[in-house]
Amino acid sequence: MTDTPAPPAVPSASLISTTLVVYALFGVAALLGLVSSGFPLIAPLFGIVGIIGIILAYVKRGDATGTWLASHYQWLIRTFWYSLLWGCIGAIIFVLLAIILIGLVIGYIIWVATTIWVLYRLIRGYVLFKDSQPVPGM
């Protein structure tokens, strides 16, 4: 006799809407970081809009357990924290190596690469979300 796994739970319409709101908040935060000048570029999701998005993601993550949305919440939360990590690494390099000017270039390269990476993850995650698919590998 074999044990067949239970089918994944179907998420509620409100949870699907909330996930879409988190994607939208992160998207707005990333675009604001991209088009603004100065330090918001350091960590594209660390503005107030991104912080609201991460709080909402943490609050709703438990509700998504067992559904295809669980991988999206994990994907979004990791995107936030890794963007913050790489933004801080860029800032440290920027400050420590600013004396010899190469730090300015390397810091900006890291910040731009982080912003592009965040946009890629948001677009890829949203495309999977739109098709009601989990994020592979999560």
C-alpha cells in the first residue's frame, strides 16, 4: 500500500490578492529606487514601500503554507533580504574605497546590478504568479 500525498491546498482569493499587492509594493519600491537619485539605489527595496511589502509578506506567509503561493512568499522575502545585503556590501565598498575613487565605481556597479537582479526576480516571480505556478526550487 502506498501513501499518496494530499493535493496542495487551494489559496483563498484574498491571499492571492495580498500576494499581488506584495509584488506591486516591491515593484514600486524597486522602480522608486531605480529612478531616484542618491541612496535609495543602495538597497532598492529598503524604502518605506518595500518595508511595508516585507511586513505584509511576513504576516501572510503562514496563510500560504501548503499552497503554491508559499514559494512566492519565500521568493519575495529572500529577494528583499538579499537586495539589502548586496546594497550594504556596495555601501561598505563605496565608503571604504572612496578615498582611491575605485570604490565609487565598484559601489555603483554593485547597486545597479542589485537593482537589475531585483527587477528580474520580481518579473520572473510575477509571471509565475500570473500563471498560478509555484516558483521552482523554493
